[in-house]
Amino acid sequence: MKFLISIFLLIFTFGVVNADFRPTNYQIIDSLASEYARQIASEVKTQGLSSLNLKISSHQLAKFSELHFIENLSNSDIKITDEAGIAALEVNLGEVLVRYLPHDDSDSLKRVILYNCSSILNTGNSTTMLSKFDKSYSDIIGRDEVAAIQNYSFPFTIAEVPERNLSLFDKLIKPVVYITTAAITVLLLFTVRSN
């Protein structure tokens, strides 16, 4: 019986821990970069190339993306080299950004991550435009989760958080209540003091 209870508690704990798993902005961008590098490595492999030069556009994610391309091209048995006169893969990193948008629930935000790139394969004899990659990821997160899903070591994972949408209660009734409470407090203080 204790064994069954232990298994039940283990399953319940695992379910509770994983129920609220939110991928971080870094994890999402990393996944998108890996997906694109895998796609391009597959397309380059169909060209029958065994080695090439890799050139990535100047971008804040250049080194980050380069690692994905090296890994995926190597997995496809394509050697990355600096030799002159061989095919060159030119990767143009476009817009990669994180945005938080207001949501109907003022305690929530809509998170949108955009990732787009394009690549050109130049073999010397011909230039081939490879697949463009234009993907986005979106979900709804709590305002209190923003600090946990951003990574301050990587500026591309950080975005500005919009102000809360204030309700009628927040805009009008709260200030009236605060002012009235302050006025009554001052009135009571002077009334008690004068007696």
C-alpha cells in the first residue's frame, strides 16, 4: 500500500511541476535557430557538397546562429572550412525579436517571438536562394513570469513590458477612495485634537 501511495505522490508531483512549464525566450529562439539550421543543412546536403565556407551576416545573434549551423552541417557530413574557391553558404539573419503585448486580463501578456532568416548558396558556377525562414511563436504569460523567462545575459531575450490596462475602478474609484480616506483621517485628527 505504501508503494502505491509513493507512486501516486511521485506522479502527482511530476504533473504539478510540469503543468506550469513555460519555455524561456532563449529556449524558443534557440529552438527556432536550430530548426532553421537543420532545414538549411538538409537543403545543402541535396546539392552534393562535402565542404563549404560559412558566412553569417553581422547581427547580434551571429555567433549564436553559427554554432547551430556548424552542428547541423557537421551532422550532415558537410565540412566547414576557410578554403578559397569552394562553395559558400551566406546566411542573412533578419528580424529576431521578442515582444510583449497587452492582453484582456491585465495580469497577463501576449508574448510574441519573431525569427526570420534567408540563405544563399554560392557554388561559384551558380547562386541558389535557399528556403526563407519566417516563423513566430506566441503564447499568453503572466506578468509575474516575465523575469523568469528573460535571460539578462542575452539581450535578444529581453523586451519592454507594456503598462497595465487600468480599469474604471483603478482610474476613478480608487483615487476617490484614497482622497476621501485621507480627508476623513485629517478631519478626525483635528476633531480629536481639538477636544
